[in-house]
Amino acid sequence: STLLASDFYPEISRQLRQVFKLVDFRKNQLGAIIAAMQGKDVFVLMPTGGGKSLCYQLPAICNGGKTRGVTIVVSPLVALMKDQVEGLNAKGIDALLSNAETVGNDWQCLVVSSRKPSLWYITPEKLRDSNKVNEILTILAKENNLARFVIDEAHCISTWGQDFRDAYTALGSLRDRFPDVPIMALTATANKHTVADIVSQLKLRDHAFFTQSFNRTNLKYVVQKKSKVDITHELVALLESRQGKTGIIYCNARRTCENVAENLREKGINAAHFHAGMSATEKDQAVHDWRAGVVPVIVATIAFGMGIDKSDVRYVIHHDMPKSLSGYYQETGRAGRDGEPAECVMFYSYQDKTKLDNQIEKSEDSTTESKERQKNAVREVYQFCENTSECRRVQILQHFDERFAKSLCRRGCDTCEADRETVSKDLTSNAVDAIKLIQLLSHRGDKLTHPQFVSVLRGANTADVRSKGHDKLPGYASCSQLPKELLELMLSRLLYNRVIETVAEQNRRGFHSNYLVLGQNAQGLLSGAESFLVDWHPKPEK
Ligand code: ADP
């Protein structure tokens, strides 16, 4: 409403209809556009498919506002940039792309012919390495012709995520070189630590922040332990009741994709496979057949997905446990983009976890820190799978630092659907022991990661625990009597209630780890004024 009263609104709304042929804004789009036109730094955190592009494409063609001139867009995916530039040109918008192939062209276009495109897409490598590009930017800035820098997929600047890109680091100097040019950062994958990291690296000032719930209401989440290695029987049962519907089956290995697709075909299910080891022609064929609905089921590695936006995917099945919860969220997120109900079924096993751990250990291009981080991510997924007491949505969204009331899940996941008996457990003394341990450590200037904390509370007798002297800590083994599931539930609830919180810390080599510290609501428990009850749904005896 105050947004509609903005001086910029008439022009924005006209461009939306006339140029983009759209009628309405999606959540946060208008707010982000107006903030950009006011010349502010802007941070947009929006799930995939939410409509991030419009947030910078629309202000780029408006004449009102504080900042006129060329909008610089930095994005890591050349294919996506090409698509966008083509799409914009088709709308009659002047947009230009500079990547590794466009040697010298930029100079010709922008300086010699003094063309002023509305949007200039530049790869991060080109922005870092090309003198010409940087000269042009300096000229544009001098002429007051730089509207703003747009950093798409901004999480690539953070060593936190799996998508860290070297060339993104150079973007940290934009603010110093062009102090008067506003910056807009956009991403679909960032928890609070990544957001803070992005803000500090890009040196955003007083930025307008737009975020929304990452809950996907139309998705149903089901997690199932594999009964044996070969789950063809389970898959066939799932697929037969969904005949003719479009779906994706994700596998962790190329060989598995081929085998699973073949097994399904043998059972009369029309399935194709897709992985990075296939030739370009084979891949194109598989994608084409699946998109056209000729082959409804595609069995793929996670190489399949970037830029695939088929809106009527009715189910995403994980044949193996995924590598991280962020990955799981992205992959399952490809289901139901049309808003209609869709299902996400994950199969997992302890062997899946071990396999992933071994792969990480064997990989030659990772540092010790990076391996540790990847293994923690795997452990987190395994905890998620095993934690059948907590709503799946609560767990997934907690990963993005979003608090979700499980009553809103409405039986939309396996744990909320299971009609298990509810047992109210008083875990006050366990919780107090746990947070006293954190308090004691913080007085000593020390911290534990989540897995380390679990090991100490359970009284794990491992080399790692002994070598760090953690077995001497008060609180060691204080929760050894609790079933592991209940301990995880306790920690999940303590985090949810902000009795404990996670902080990120960077080590000398620039890598982050997540540590537990006391949260804003710790005092009540510490002083003995409050008790701590959880609703537990114990697994039925088998
Ligand atoms: P993201 O980059 O956040 O994944 P995109 O910018 O690619 O999302 O937009 C996803 C889809 O939503 C595109 O097909 C786009 O045309 C469409 N879209 C974006 N904004 C709107 C809107 N206001 N109304 C209708 N469709 C929209």
C-alpha cells in the first residue's frame, strides 16, 4: 500500500504490463524494485522460481529513480545469461553479454559506438580479468552512467556454500572502486551466516533486505529407509500409481542412473537416464524427450536440474541420500513449480552415508577444511533422515534459519502423517546440563560444533573426543541415557526456541564452521525458572 503510493509506481506498473506483459507482482518484487530505484543497496533472498530476474530487469529500463544508466549484471551461468539477454532483446530491451567469447566487442559497442545498453551482463571472470571491461566501467562511472551492480547467485561469493566461485571474490572491490554505485545481491540459497558473509564481502551499506518463507506448501516430504540395496520393487510400486505423470529420480552415481532406468524399463516403465558422462547429443535427446512428455521419468545425477524449469513435475524421488540439506531442498524444489500438489520421496541408508563420506575423503581437489565441511553436511542429512520425531518441514526450514510452526504442515510429511502416540517428555535436566556445558565453554573462549556437541553429550569414546579432552568436560555423557532420536529432538527444539543458536566462524584459511552458543532465550532455563518439555513420537517397536 505504501509501495503503491511511491512516486515510481506508475512507471513501474506501466513497464510491467507493456514490456514484460505481466499483470501482478509476486511477493517482494515491487518492494525490491522500489528500493533499487531509490538508489539503495538491496538484498533479495527468494526461493528458486520466485522471480528474482524481474527485480533488476524492471528497474533497469525505468527512467525515474535516482540511478540511471547501465545496469551491470554478474551471474555465474553463461547459458542462463544468454537466455536472459535473448529474452530481453525479444522484448525490445537493449541488453549485452560479455563472456570469454566476446573479445573486444564490448569496447566496440560501448565506447566506439557509445551504445548504452539498459543491461550489461558480465561473467565474474571477465569482470575480474578484462582490462577493457574495467576501463569501460570506469568511463561509465565518470559519466554518471552506472545504474547499479547486480550480483546474481550472490552466495557464490561465500566459502560457506558448496557453490563458491573464485572469481566472485573480486566483486568485493566494487564498493571501494565505485563507492556511489548501489549494489543489489540476489540468491535462493542462504542461511543467516551466508547472508551475513555476502553483506560483509560486498560491503553493502544500510541495505533493504527482502526475504520470504522458504516453505513449499504444495510439496509432501517422505523419507524412507532402504530395506535393501536394490529398491526397484519400491520404485515400481511408486511409479505404477503415478503413471503418465512427470517425475525425476535422482541417484548419486552415473552407473546407478543407467541401472535404475534399465530396471524400470524392464518392468515396463518408460524411463530415460541423464548424467554428465553422456555425450551432448544423448543428453539433449534425454532432456528433450522428458520435457516433451514422451518419456515421463528421468533418472539423473544432480547434473540434471540447473536451468530446467518444467513446471508440472509431480514427484522427485531420491534413490540415494543427498549430500546436503541445501541440495535436497534445491532438488525437491523442482517438483510442483506450478503450485499443484507434488511429492518428494527420499530413500536412504547408512551405507549411502558411508559411501558419501568415502567419496569426500578420496577427493583430491579438496582441502582438509572443505572435506570436514562436506562431511558435516552429509551428517546433517543423515540426522534429518533419522529424526522421525520432528516434522520434516521444521527440520528443512530450520536449516535456512526459518522457524516453522509444525501445525501448518497439515500432514504434509511422513512424520506428521504417522499417527504415532505422543509422549510428553520432561527434558529439563538434560537441557540444563547441555546449555551449562556451552556456557562453561564460552567462558573459556571455546566452542563445539553440532556433531562434537552430540558426541560429548552422548559420552562418545572416540579418538577425536579424547584428543580434544572433551571426555573431561562436565556434562560429558550427561545424555547417555536418552535415545539418540530424543537427543536430536531436544537439540532441534532448543535451537527452535532460541535457547541455543549457531554462529559461524572463519578460520585462518577462510573456511567457516558452525558452532553452538547460548541463545537469547537461555536465561530462563539456566536460572531454573523454566522447564523444558518436548512432544515425542517414539518409533513403534518393530
Ligand atoms: P528465479 O530467478 O527466482 O528462479 P525467475 O526470475 O527465473 O526466477 O522467474 C521464474 C518464472 O516466474 C519465470 O518464468 C518468470 O517469467 C515468472 N515470473 C516472474 N515474475 C512474475 C510475475 N510477477 N508474474 C508472473 N510470472 C512471473
